[in-house]
Amino acid sequence: MTVSGASVSGRIVGVFKGDSFSSTFSGAIGADGGFSATARGVLQGKWLDSVKSYPFNGAVSGRVDGRSGSGRWSGKNKWGGASGSWSARK
């Protein structure tokens, strides 16, 4: 996660139910450190003997204070979705 002035952006990578995914997000930070950012990504899903790309949209929200941050994330497409929490420290 990168905070620059009143903007936040970042990249999330991970594994969901055995399939890898990556996502990027960006948004604006309010005076209180709170933000809500749009996210877009791709899940590399295994189907039979092949791997296919499944795009998804989502959101990352939370609060940052210069040393740490925490919040929630979510993502979904027409096949399903997931959500959870995040935290970061400098």
C-alpha cells in the first residue's frame, strides 16, 4: 500500500480456494485517514486440466494513520465473491 498526500493505492496478491489472484486498488483518503477505493483484479482459476482468467471487481476500505492501517476488502464476479479484513504496518 502506498499513501501519497490524499491518495492511496496498492496491490493485493493471494490464494483463494487454491486459485491465485492479483488485484490493484486506488482511491482518496479523507482528513480522518479513512478511505474507500475501487479494486480490479484477476483470479487464475483451475478448470479441468486448464487454468483460465476470471476478472473481478471489488473494494478496499479502511483507515490509515501514517504508521499502520486496517480495514475490509471485498471482490466478486458472476461466479461468486469473497470478503475479509486487512491490516498493514510501516
